[in-house]
Amino acid sequence: MRFAIRPAEAERPVSTPVTTGAEFEAIRELRTSYLATLPSIDDMRRGGRIEAVEFDVPVAAGTAPAVLLRPAGTDGPLPVIFATANGGKVIQSVAVGMSGTELDWVERLKVAMFIVSCRAGPEHPHPAQVEDSYAGLIWMAERAVELGLDLDRLVLYGKSGGGGVAAATALYSRDHGGPAARHQLLIYPMLDDRERHVSSRFEGVLWDRRSNRTGWRAILGEAAGGPDVSAYAAAGRATELAGLPASYLEVGSADVFRDETLDYAARLGESGVPTEVHVWAGGLHAFELVNPQSSIAKQALGVRTNYLERALRPSFSTAR
């Protein structure tokens, strides 16, 4: 099974992003503080209950880090979650957004998770992110048999900046004849650079308007918010949504991404895409990562897991 990697029509790197010295310093501080909190690959192995194999996936400018997680001692082919790990368009690590929930899916639901982390801005502007993600998807798909993966049970998954990359990857793969996912799970996704909604202007919340503007400027430069941004950079700009995978979208009511998530979900539904959307009252950005023991986090994670189980049933048992 082989898929062609073809560049998007009229898709070219944007000019060097306009990121001020203060913005870049803020990005560096964010990277330093956030990366220090992430689990290691060894943490992901859970004492040997999960197999974790690291890869360097070839991309247009070198390689992108990737890791394949599988329940230990299982034979394939397994359903596979293709996860796009990215923080706010500016943080690169396969552990971005990872939590115990994803590891539970691997261990208890007997699914594989292939995580790729594309290059980040401002060093690597658009289209680096979507092209790296798509290259990772192609690389994985071409090795599905040897990796023990079932592409007929493929799910795209991403959170925040990674949620935006996952949405863009679904568009890119649809438009370029790539692997067809059965579902996409977009968790508080970063979809739209235009700041055209009420929630886009939220201040004083975790990942607020200023942070969001910095993230978009890091990959789009002066083009951010203007008329010439591709939907492969900001999936919320896409006008043709038919043919995308069945979709699950989730966001908190106090999240800067609330309204763009609702808008995208509504337009997916209008385009005939089976769509489920949840808005968690009082939820800030990444609320289930900030306080996983809160009642809202437990409820949201339960619903998210239930959707994944329903999405892949009856292909595997949900027995604990």
C-alpha cells in the first residue's frame, strides 16, 4: 500500500514570521516551563505494560520525532490513533498533551497510538506543520502491516495546537488521496487565526487572546488574520467540509477556542459529517490536564473515552 506525498496547490512557505523579541522570549519561556512538565518515553511505558518505540520520520527538512505506543504482548493488527502533538503552534514534543487517559486507551482498550510531533514556529512557518503531519501519516500507513496497525480503524487525534494540526491533516489527506480516517477527535482545537468570535477575544484566561495571537503569528507572520491564509494552516477557514471523518469536538466554555470549535462543528454537521460536540461549562483551556481530578475533568474524559469506544465498536471488546 503506497500513498503519494504531493504538495498542496499554491501552498508555499510564508514569509519569515513577524515575531517580536518580546514574543519570542515569551515563547522560549513557555517552552522551557512546559516541556519540563511532560512525561518521558519511559513514563509512557508504564513499567512495561506499554511498548514504546521511537522513530525519526523523514519530512521535507530533516526528520520529525514520532513514537508508537502499543499494549505489551499483543499481536496486530490493532486500531490506531494517529496523534498530532503540538503546543500552540510553538512547542514540539511527542509528549505534548499526553495524559494518563491516552495511556489508558492503549493499555485497556487495546489500541495503538502513533504520535508525531511536527516542526514548530517561529523557526518553521506554515506549511511545515501540516506537511510534517501528513508525511508522518504516510510513513505510518506504508508500514502498517509491519507495525501491526489496522488502517480501516484509523482515528486522527489532537489537542489544542495539535487539534488544529489534526483537523488540517484530515483536510490535506482528503484532498491529496491519503489514508482515510474513520474518525477525528479534536480536543479544544486551535482552528482559526481571524479572532472573529466573542471567545476569540477572551483575556485573563489560560491561553488567552494575546497568547493565541502570538502562536498564530509564529507560523503565519503578517498574513495572520488576513485574507490569504490557507485552510491547511487554519482549518477553521475551510469552506468544503464534506468527506471528512466522523468528528468529535470538545471545548470548555471559558476557552478562547470555544466559538471557533462550535462554528466548525456546526459546519461539519451541515456538510453531512456525523458530528458530536461538547462544551464543558466552566472549563478553561486544557482543564483536564490542569486538574485531572476535578469533577468536570473526570466527566469529560469519560465522555471522550466513551466516544472512542463507540467509534471502534464492535472491532474490539470494551471489557475491563
